[in-house]
Amino acid sequence: MDHFPGPRHELPRRYCPVCGHWTDRRFRNGPGARPDARCPSCKSLERQRFLAVLTSCLGPLVDVGTLLDIAPAPCTTTVLAELEPVRHVRMDIGYDERGVDLLGSVTAIPLRDGSVDVLVCYHVLEHVPDDAAAMREMARVLAPGGVGLVQVPIRFGRPTDEDLGAGEAERVRRFGQHDHVRYYGDDFEQRLADNGLVFTRTSPRSLVGERVCHVLGLIPDEWVWVVRSAAHDTGEVHPVVVPPPTGLTRALDAVVEAWFDDLVALSHARRRVRRLRSELDVRSRSLGARVRAHWHRSA
Ligand SMILES: [Zn+2]
């Protein structure tokens, strides 16, 4: 059960929806010294905490027979298990200390057509030279009604920067990591549509509002694409816009704002208590000194 901190952790400021950890500090630095990124308890990053939020929304809506997690991370395994899939398949091209159930490439997924109810593909496509093949494979294995959650590093307002022949140093400079082959831009969604996927997109800001993003340590505009197999449908591409607040995000904002007001009032009250305590100490010391002086004089 989640445990709200007692007197030892006086001012809770961050909550991790992956492991239920409250902390009175910001989260730890993440990759590239990104501040406020990593949960000190379960090591989750912003995107994994948002995945926990997404799966908690998705859970009651879907019956998951087969869940395919492509390139799994340890804490996402825990998060996705909450969907209670009948078959939880973690696939990667290699095996290491992470749990992997299936060895396979995203460009040739060793599963039957239409056999996957939920698919997760986070921060994978930017590593894959033939990302079109990977997208077509996702479209192929998704069951009718199945959904995929896809995330890639992306910069809007410019086209994808891609160079399959770039050396490691240049990849780091242009794509942010030695094993990335591109940095996605505005045409990412066209690539999804061209390769058999229809999609809608969501972001932490649009789902839980700005203030809750702060508490859960989420990047407000870190988009997730919710994809489905286009089958006979055709993907329609809409420009990315930051959605207006909804009733839910306004309500959550109001709750968190009231909470923060209480935190500020509590912190002021504490300062006042400390001040009064030290004033009391000073007065009692001076009273003690006067009593002793009086005692000596009368002795
Ligand atoms: Zn955590």
C-alpha cells in the first residue's frame, strides 16, 4: 500500500506512480544530468512514470491477451504487469540482465498477424535503420482493436535528421546518442501513416495537467503515440497542438494547488515555531542567569 510520509518526511513533493514512493525532495538526475528525472526508489524515468499513468487509464478498458514489450526496461515490466496480460512477452534482439522472453527484431517480429492486443515500443525506432519495416511489423502483429504505445525522441518544427552512415561521434552530436541513427521531426507521424498505422497522441499535460506533471516528475509535452493497425483505414495526420485543459486536468490542478498552499503554510508555521523556540531558549537562559545572580547576592 502506498504510504504517505509521516513526520520524518515532512514536506512531500514528488510521488512515483511506478513504485508508490513519496519523497520530500526532487527526483535524482537522469541521463545527461537531466534534473528531477529518476525515482530514487525504483529508478524509473519520466516516460516510465507516464506509462504507469497510461496503463492505469487503459487497464479498465482493455482485455489483454498478448502484451508485447519491445526492448523492455525492468521497471516497465512491473508497470505493464498491472494490465494483467494473459501472455506478457518481452522481446529484444539480445539478452542481458533484463528479463527477455523472446529474441527477435522489431523489423521481423516472430509473432502471428493480428496476435497482439497491447504493444509498447518506447525509444526503439530511433535505433532502427529500417524504421519503416519496424512500423509495418507493428501494424501487422496488432490485433483488430489492439493498441500500441510508441515513443521516440522528437523535435517539432523541423524535419527528421537521419544519416545511417554517420560515425559514432557524429551520431552523438546530431542524434544525441552513439547508437541512434536519426532524430525524429515533424515527418514522424507521416512515417507512421505511410507504414500502416493510424494514431492519436497524448501527453502528460493533456492527461493529468501541468501541476500533476510536476508532482509525478513527468515532462509535460513528452508525447506518446497511441497507434492502431490501419488495416483498410487510412491514417490522417494532424499537426501537433498542445491541447486545452480538460475538466479533469483543471480539477487535478486545483487539488495540487491547494496541497501546495498547505505545504507553504506548514513551512511558514515551522519557521515560526523555530523562531519562538530560540526566543524561549534565550529568555530562559537570561532568567536562569538572573536567578543565579540573585542567589549569589543573597547568599
Ligand atoms: Zn519509483
